[in-house]
Amino acid sequence: MVFCSVFSDCKLAFKQTRTWKRAQVLAEGLLGCVGRNTVTGMISATGQQFKDWSAAYRLFQGDRMDTEKLLSIIRKNVADAVSANEQEIYAHMDDTLLRKSGKKVAGAKWMRDPLGPPFQTNLVWGQRFIQLSLSLCPRMGMVQATSVPVDLHHCPSALRPKKNSPKEEHDLFRETQKKTKLSIIGSQRISALRKGLDCDGHSEKSLVMSVDGSYTNETVLKKLDRNVILIGRIRKDCKLHEAPDNAQIKAKGRKLVYGKELPTPEEIRQSDKYEWQDIKAWAAGKVHTFQVKTLEPVRWRKSGPMNLRLVVIRPVGYRLTKKSKMLYRDPAYLICTSTELSLEKLLQAYLWRWGIEVNFRDQKTLLGCGQAQVRKEIPCSKVPQFITAVYSMLLVSASKAKITELPRPKWYIKKSSQRTTTQDLINQFKAISWTDSVRINFSDFVAMEQKQQSAKNNPIHSLSNLFYARN
């Protein structure tokens, strides 16, 4: 099985061979579990519920398993899979919230619910993490790419002291609060990813990082490492400036950094002075033609003396039904820290950023990231990292193997352009592992399922119940 071979490459992340074998068993239990993906669920899915379970919990304590090194090995595999002809490696960064119920879970606090309605701010109890994913694609272009998580970092907030606490504790809280801001930690994770790629032998390739508006700020832009290109969203009313020309540069005094003030991105979108360009890119299962406006070089006070590129994207129209009226979403306003990156690559790189949202959905709903009932600081960080690493291994092994999918349900119409979903990969893993264990001929099961079209004659419903189980 390709998944086992990929997991065998991660032996260096474990202190002992028996620890690596125990982690492999838990990984197989994670993918084969049909209930809640807790640590006990992984143990029960592998038939070890009648043995001592304390060893499985100790795996996530101390230095028995180095989860950061585990993710770094996956990062190297993904980066090596990028074509040698490509000069860029595409990455995405975003933060997520893992909901918890225990009030004594390390790092958990009340936070704003991102899924709440826009007219009401709701609060949920949970932990926050920052994740970085790399785009796994054979070549850059109008193709579909798979986002593979390569870094997951726990970002607990500083604990606020009581009102009657000494002044020293309040001063320490304010200093800690500054260091635990998501933008500061995000900048550190980008720097760590760049250094990791350099160690993997990809120092000559540029790292193109796509982020949302919460990371397009002064903290991140002014601390970018060498050979890192940032693509992020900005407000439609932000103030931009031209780059100063030679006539504006003073012979004496302070050098001029910002030139004449430009119209806002929204005014540029509405103006007829700037022409629309047609750019083709892959999104939502097919190639779309996007209309964009671009302006370069521009400067922004949040980025300092750095030449930027402004890109205004007109939203693509869509219809809910064939007879409904044309609907539009909001336009997008992007800046890029490189004026040499082509417009086609810039647009495609940012559209690939949707892959990290798919990662969050799969990690939480299909693999149960955040369901483990652990409370201490180290397990609260290592268990989600281990689940994320197993999810990444599943995606990497699927890219290396030839997938023979289970027969599709009759109501499921899969287009040739659609990707193989994570649930399909999990069901395929269950079918391979379970048919080997119970000695069932998988090809006979597939042929029999295709022949059994009548609801009156279905003698192997138990196998379908296992193979098509949905978490």
C-alpha cells in the first residue's frame, strides 16, 4: 500500500522504531475509524481496545514523536514533486478555529465564531491554529492543484490577569499579547517555511505565498524573507501612491519614498482610464476567463519602500439555475510584492488558495481534527498536528498511486474535471485494508455491486455499509 510506504519515510520523526510502528497503527485507525476520531477511536478501530491504551496517549507526550519534523518530511516530498522547470513554489496560509467543550483545555478561550451570521457576533469556545499548505501540481498553468498541509502551529492567546493582580503581571500580559498576535506568528511561520525549503534544496525557487486580508499588513509585509512573494487582499478604499520618479527625487534632505497619491482600488475599478484584460485561470472545476485591471509599480505605506503590483478582479457571473438571473459576488483587490511575476501566475496562485479552505473542511469533518479529548498543552498541539500529517500523507500517496475508485452511487454524477475527494480516498483505503484483513476479493465485490441494480436483491449490504461509511 502506497500510504504505508509514505509513512515509512517518516521514521526519522520518531525516537524509536516501536514508537513509529505504534504511530502507524494509530494512523491506520484514524483513516479506518467510522465513529468519532478520538485517540480511543483510533485504538478501537485497530482492535486494540482490550490492551493497555496508555502507550497510545504517551505517544503525544514528550519527545517520542516530533510532529514538526513529521510535517517537514511531508513538505520535502511535496516540494520535490514540483517540476524542476518551475521557478516558484506556491503556498497558502490561513488560521482556523477548533471548537472545544472542556473548559480546562490548554489554549482554549472564547473567540468570535467565523460561521456566525453577519448581523450578530457569536462567541465559541475553542483553540486557534495557523496552517500553511503547499500546492501539489505537476506544472503551473490552467490546471487543478491539490493543497497539502505542511505546517500547523498552535497559537494560544495570552491569559489576562485579574484586575487586582500586581502591575508586573499586567505589563507581562501586554508584552505577551503583542508576541501572540496572529500576524506576528504568521510572519514567523512564513520565515520558517522559507528556511525549510532552503534546507530541502529549493533555495533557488521563489516562494509565492497567498494570504487573506488579515495577513496583508505592515507586520507581515515588512518582515518578508528573501525570495518570498506575497499575494494578499486589500481594502477597496486603501490609499496607494505612485513610485517617485527621478524628477521628484531631491538632491538633498530625506529621500522621497511615496509619489503622487493614486485613486483607491474601487475608483480604479470604476474608472474608464484603466482597461480590462482577459486572463484565463482554473477555478471551480473548469477554466474561466477573468477580467482584471492591473497597475504597477505602486507603493503602500504599510509596505514601505517596496514596489507593489495592484490587481483588480471583476467577479465572474453565475446563475443558481439555468433560468435565474445573473448574480455576481464582490470584486477582489489584490497586491503582489513582485512586479515580475506574470499576471497569469499571480491570478492562478491566488485562486489555488481555496485549497486551504478545503483542507480545513476535510481535517475537521472527515478526520475529526479537534475531536481528541486531551487537555494538556503538548497533546493539544501534537494530536491535531498528527492528524494533519496523516491527512497530508493520504493526499501525497494518492498523487503517487493509481486510484481505483469504488463504484459511484447512482445519484452521484462525477465529471471528468472534478477532483477525487478526500472521502473517496478514505473509502478506498478502507476497502483495500478491510478486504485484505477479511480476505474478500475486492474485484468480485465491485463487479457484484455493479450487477445488483435491483433493491430486492442485495446480499452484501454489510460491506457497502463499511466501504461507503460517512463520518
